[in-house]
Amino acid sequence: MQLSQRFRKNERLCSRYLIEKLFKEGSSFLVFPIRVTYFQIEGREIARLKSPLQVMFSVSKKRFKKSVQRNRIKRLMRECWRINKSPLTEKINKHEKHIIISLVFIGESIPDFALLNTKIISIIKRLNHLIIGNNTHLPNEK
């Protein structure tokens, strides 16, 4: 089954409550220049989710003063995510999990598309292993 390569509004993480919960209770790892924080939602909070997989993208205002630069990086990250998310989405749907993810860019300069694309692919593979796999933790995980 071929999944859509769209990044719909219901796949965006917007809920302040869920974002707070993600950063308080979530696990994280680093695939430089992106810090990934993820959390599996269970119980009553599933009702707050609009989609089984919700993602947010962020770029530090401290490192990139101009909003044009921040928006460019977020746009690149969203595009890379949109193109490569299908393996993760398929497994999440198959296993009936509900996950929220934050991707924070922590690099010092504006990256090119090819670099971000390879990093997002490795992030998706790692998330597949961590969330859907046998819950064994990979090295370098906090």
C-alpha cells in the first residue's frame, strides 16, 4: 500500500499540553545537526491526538536571528520529513501506536537539502528501531 507523501495539518504537533509533555517526559537522541525528542502517547491522552504520528520542527532564534533563515531551515526539514516518513508511518499504523516527535535544528549554518535528507532518513530508521522494535535502546540515547 502506497501512503500519501503529504504533510497534513493534523500531522503537525500544535497542542501546548502535548509539547510540554514531550519535553518533560520524552526521550531524545542527537543526529547532528538535529536533536530528536520523541514520546509514545498512551491511555486517555490518545484522544488529544489528531493523527497517530505528530511532528513539530524548530530552529533556535539564538543561532539564526533572521526569520527568513529559520523559516528556510524549517521548510527544508519539513520537505525531507514529508518525502521520507512513509516507513515510520506504515509501522506506526500497523502496530497501532501513537507517537509525538520534535525535530530541533541545532547546527550553526544553513544546511543543504542533501545533508538534511540523509539525516532525516537516519532519524526515521532510528525511530523505527526505538519505537516499533523490541524497545532496546541504541547507543548515545539519553
